[in-house]
Amino acid sequence: MHELSLMQSVTDIIKESAAQNNICKISKVKLVIGKFSMALPDSMQFAFEAIAATEPLFEGAVLEIEPRSIICQCLECDKQTKIEDSYQFVCSGCGSAKVEIIQGRELYLDYYEGE
């Protein structure tokens, strides 16, 4: 379960930033997770809850996850195509396989709130 190590890294970043900014209580954490990152939102939520249960800084904090779909842009006709569950990277306009992934690889901490 690589989500636990990912979430540990996220909470470490938040702890360091909170210490630098004299924040002693985190109330909300927002992550952006692209489907192609292969990080499972439910597993990330579970990992956050497990970490928050042992870290006083995160007691009562809420994790918000913004999922991002995979979107490709065709290099032939310039059309953007949302890739569904099939992972067939083909343009829905012209059928070309010459596409570039322009969204869906994201995995980052958008922001956190605290006091």
C-alpha cells in the first residue's frame, strides 16, 4: 500500500510548514489526485485517518480529495478526449493514437488550513 508512504510524506510537509508558520492545529487538508497517478483516493483517505489518529496536529482534521480525470490532447486534430476506464489512449475525434496526456498525472497538496 504505497498510499500510506505517500500520505506520510504529505503530512511531513504539512508538519514542517505548520511549524514554520506557528500553526498548532490543522483543520483541513486538500489533495489533488489524478487518476493516472494510480493513488487510490479511498486508500489515501484511510492512510490520512490512520496518521491523524496518532498525530495531535491533525486531530479532527478533514481530508478533501479533488479527483482529476485523464484527459489527452490529440497531436493530429487537437481535440481533447477524456479517457474512461478502458485506458485506450485514442482520440475520440479522429481515432489517432498520437495523443499527449495533459491531465490526470497530478498528485499534490493543494492547501491546508489551520490555526
